[in-house]
Amino acid sequence: MNKKPLILGGIVIVAALVAAAWYFNRQPADASSLVLYGNVDQRQVSLAFNGSDRIGKLNVEEGDRVKAGQVLGELDTRTLKLRAAQAQAQIGVQEQALLRLKSGSRPEEVAQARGSVAAAQADADLAAQQLERLQGIRQTTAGRAVSQQDLDSALARRKVAQAQLENARKAQQLVVTGPRKEDIAQAQAQLEVARAELALLNRQLEEAELRAPIDAVVRARLMEPGDMASPQRPVYTLAITDPKWVRAYVAEADLGRVRPGMAAALSIDSQPGQPLSGKVGYISSVAEFTPKTVQTEELRSSLVYEIRVLADDKEDRLRLGMPVTVRLSLNGNATPVAAGR
């Protein structure tokens, strides 16, 4: 009698029993939870100075924790500070000029203008008298006592004196009536230009400080003091400490069992007995690594979808890229699972 069929039959029966036992033993776990594997992810931000100048100082190193608003570095601002001081002085000059125009002429200035007119009038009268005297002498002597050159010189002195008198009268009129509205408006505009220049320089001084926009950890220090900074060259890369999440992938066959808000237990290899709590925050609607042609159910069931599990990591145990074992609670309670299983 051939015993080989009996032996093969026995092997098949034993294998079936083992498979059945494994199947029935795993049902409660599969029915209540889903185990996935992923890695810790964090948002990152690249920081660069808004101005172009040499870096004067950098205050933090890689791995340092920084707070929102903390000064991480500064540009060399010596030239900017000198320009700001110059702009401040120019504002003072423009303010005094505008004040002088608005205040009008002082009594002393009016008196001085009137005195100038009186002096110019006296000079004009004297020049006219000298011209008349020379003309009379020339007429009575038939031109023998006074030359034509002397007469022309006297005539020129009278014209000059008359012009000086006219200028003095116009100056007096300006002093008495005060500045025009246009002059005041022009002085006001010049003052505003000086103030805007100072505000721009102060803004550049503020932007010369590189501040942390949020609580974070310094991942990379990309430049050093003395380097030439620009808005296109990042100085630091920061990893935002909150929120943290685990990026994992779920098969299409299990996608219907996962929903946003589902509780999760997160385990890491270095601390397998101290799981962290979390919850599903995001489920992708697009499959990844999708074949170009999907024609069979077997291929379709092999597609995976990204999920993000938000981690409650108050003790800051998770690090960027760290592998994590995720157990999703399908019945509302997440039971920790040993990392790496």
C-alpha cells in the first residue's frame, strides 16, 4: 500500500488546522484595531534676512530650541545707523524751516526791511541830485566843465540806485506780507520726505534682525557671520515642534475602516513600553504609487493612501523621521503595540 498519499493528506490537514487557528486567533485583534507603520513628520520653515548685507552675528546653533520672536541673528547695521542719524538731523532742519515760514516775519525783520528801503531811497535821491547838478553845469558851460563821460557815469549811478530801491521795496513787501502758501506747502512736503526716509531706515534696521516666527528647533545653520546675506539665501532651517504627526500608509482594502478623529496609540523602538496617544487628522483622497493601468481587483487592492496621525507629544519624545508603529482603534480604544512588530 502506498503511504505517500496518506502523508500528503496529513500535511494538508495539519496546515489547514494551523491556518484556521491563526485566522480565528487574529480576528479579535483585526476587528478592534489596525496596525500601520510610518515616520514622524514636522513642518519646516526656511528663514532668510529681508535685506542684503553682511551677517554681523548669529545667536543659535543646530539643535537649539527657540521661542517665537527670539532674535536668531543680525546684519551689520553700522552704515544703516549712520544714515538714520543723518535723516534725523535733516528732519530737524526741515522742521525749523517750516516753523520759520509759518511764524512769519519778526518785528526786527520788518524794521530792518524798512531801514533798507530808507537807505536805498537816500542813495537814489543822492544819485538823482548829482545827475541834475552835472547836467546844469554842462548846460551853463556849454559842455566845457563837465565831460560826457562824467555825465554818463552819473546817469548810470542813478539807474543803479533806482534798481536797488525797487529791490528793497519788494523785499520789504515780502517781509510784511509773509511767505506764500505754496512756500509753506513745499516746506511741509520736504519735511514729510525726510520723515519717510527715516521711517524706511528704521524699518531696514528692524529687518536687520532675524527673528523666529514660531516655537521651533533649529535643524540647520546654513550661513556664518561675515557671509553676504540676501532674501534668496536661507540662514536657518527650523522644525516646528507643534504639531507633530506620523505619516503612514493604509491599503485600499482597509481604507474604509479609517476615519478622521480615530484614536491611535504610537510606539517607538527606543521606548516600546511607553506609547503616545494620537488621532487621525488627515486621510488622502489620492492613491500613491498607482500603476499606469489598473485593470484587476488584485492591483487595485494593492494601492495605498497616505494618512497623518497627529501625536500628543508633550514630552517631545518624537524626532523628525523617527519610525513609529501606529495602532488605530477601530472601536474607539487604542491598545499599544510593541514597536517593530
